[in-house]
Amino acid sequence: MFGSPGRRAVEERLQGLRHELGVDFCVVNGENAADGVGLTAKLAAKLLAAGADVITTGNHVWRQRDLIPLLESSDRVLRPANLGGPDAPGRGLTFAPTADGTPVAVINLQGHLFLDVAVHPFLLVDELVEEARRTTPVVVVDFHAEATSEKVALARLLDGRVTAVLGTHTHIQTNDARVQPGGTAAITDAGMSGPHDSVIGVQADLAIRRMRTGMPVRFHPASGDVRLEGVIVDCEPDGRATGCEAVRVPVP
């Protein structure tokens, strides 16, 4: 989600949408919740209260320092598992129950192409998936990555081994929601909950100014055409996905 417009959309609509669509478990990527950059502990608490079962993050996770104690103490707020070394705060894998008590594993990873990570995600993911599957066959991967090729490659690598590989980070919902032959749901980018009359959430004139001049410009979230975007994945008790559908809900 992006900035206060995205937060309001989630806070106002998520509970109702969960009921309306019969959603048993919800993962929210909170990477850009704090004025477009990172996530604070206070905002994380609001997102959890609004209906998120687990919150994932991405490359801006260290930008809001007050989040670090929460990353150390909470099992419902993740940071990319490969973003920091073994001494970095937080975790990249957690387990949380659905409404009927079924455990769901959530893995948060960050891409290597065009982003800085401590460990290449493809070198770490097998270990994480094996650990997750020792507890539950229902495994969801949030892959916070820049390159389409890397997102598609990870989804192919994990086909048949996890329930879903859902791309985040690029803010533009892609038209490739699918269930792969091995039973893993995938989408290159789940989209952005926030203002779409913008440049990926930012006021367009500010983004354009920086692109035209190359000079630093302080970005601010836009406000128009707010939508809540995401993906609904249906799966069997054995973790095999049976459906994957992109969702886009206008928010007045």
C-alpha cells in the first residue's frame, strides 16, 4: 500500500472485503505505508487491527527506526529474509492460523536484480520452504522484487512446492494471475492499494520533475483514484492452489 490513501483504503475496506469474498487469511505488504516510505510500529498495529493476519515489507524496512523493536518481538510483521545477515533484527518466515486454525506459512523475500540484499534469494529459498513445509503445506511467498524475469523465475522454481508466489514492489498490478502446472499460484505484481492518479503512488509533478532535472525532489503521496488491489488464491488442504484472481476495488 502507498501512503495515507492506501492505509485508509485498507482500514476502511479490508474487514468488509474479507467477509464479502470469503477470505480466510490475509497478507498485507506494508512497505510504503508511512508516507510512501517504510512502515512504523503504530501503522503496523493499525493494519493488523484492520484485518491483516501477517504484514510483509521490503527494501524500505529499515527506514522507520521505531519498527525495529516490533520486528524483533512480533511474529506477524516480517522483513525480507535475505535483506540482512544473521544478526539483523526480525524474521523472514512466520506461521499464523486461518479462521479455522489451519496454519499458513508466510515467507518474505527480496529480489537481487537492481536491489541490494545480503544473500541471493535463490540461494536461501529452498531452506525456507523446507522449514515452512515441516509445519504446513500451505505456504505463501511475498517476493518483493524489481525485475519481472526474477519474479517469474522464482515462481517457476517453486512450482509444486508452495501455494503461491506473489510479486510486490513495482506497484502496477500485472495481468498474469495464474495457477502453474504444479499447483502454485503466481502473479508478477499484486498491485498497489493507494492513489493511482499518480506515478506509482507519488504526486506526478514531483516524480516528473526529478526525472526531467535529475535533482533530488521530496516525494509526497498523491490522492486521486484510490484503489485497493491484491490477489485472491484458492487452495486445497494439501496446499495446492486451485485458483488465482487479481482483485481491484475502487475506494471513494
